[in-house]
Amino acid sequence: MVKPGWYPDPNGDKFSESYWDGARWTVTRPSPQQQTVHPGTLAAGWYPNSQVPGSLHYWDGQRWTAHHAVPNAPLRPQFQAQGTNLKPWLFAILAVLVVIAILLMSTKPWESEGYKRCVAEQKAQAGGSSQVNSTLGGGIEEYCHRNYD
């Protein structure tokens, strides 16, 4: 039984070698010992590196490049700011803004005290209706805006 490894290409290409995995030929690549590899003899791609077992070497279709890789190697952790998860903060800020908006709409701090007093008095005189008597002309809010803002 032939042990797994790189061997001269069984198809007779003197510029290539193929990998025998113990059961079948799996991949062919330009021979690293052959300095003059004819372009087009092998498609560009990653091929097992016979010089560093378990690693890959990139063939660009013309020559071996300086790129090497180890398949299934653990990836280096990507940079991540530690302890920073913005989603909870964004939701909290949004909730605070909603509460502030509700409070502003219910208390209407932009309305003067005189205006608020006028509206209360006019509604009391009108018996809870939002219309003022014809002598005031228009609704209570309109009347109080004209006279107290």
C-alpha cells in the first residue's frame, strides 16, 4: 500500500505533482521543485504545501505567491470593543425620550399660567363645554390664546 503524499503527476505532466490520499488522487499542483512552471498548467487556487505539511500555498495561475494558509485553523479574534453593547443603551435612551415627550404633551410647559387659568375659568363658566359663548367668539383655547399668550 502506498502511503499518502505528493507524487509526480500520474498523467505524465512533468511540471506537476498530485496528492495520493491513500485511496485516490485528490488534487494536482505545479511541482514546487520545478522553478519554471508553465502558466496555464494549473488553475489559480489554494493547494497543499509539500514544504509545510498541513498548510496551503496559493498558486495564481502563473507562479506560487507569498500567501500561505492553514485550513481549519482557529481564526484570530476580530477587534471588538470590550463590554460595549449599544442596543440596551439605545432602547433605554428611546424609552426616556418617549417618557419626556408624554410628560411635555400632558403638562404643556410652553403654555403660560395665564392661558391655563383662562381655559379653566372659561370651561367652568361654559359648564364643561369647549365652546365659549358667542360674545367671546370661537373656542375657549382660541379665546385664551388671543388674550393671554
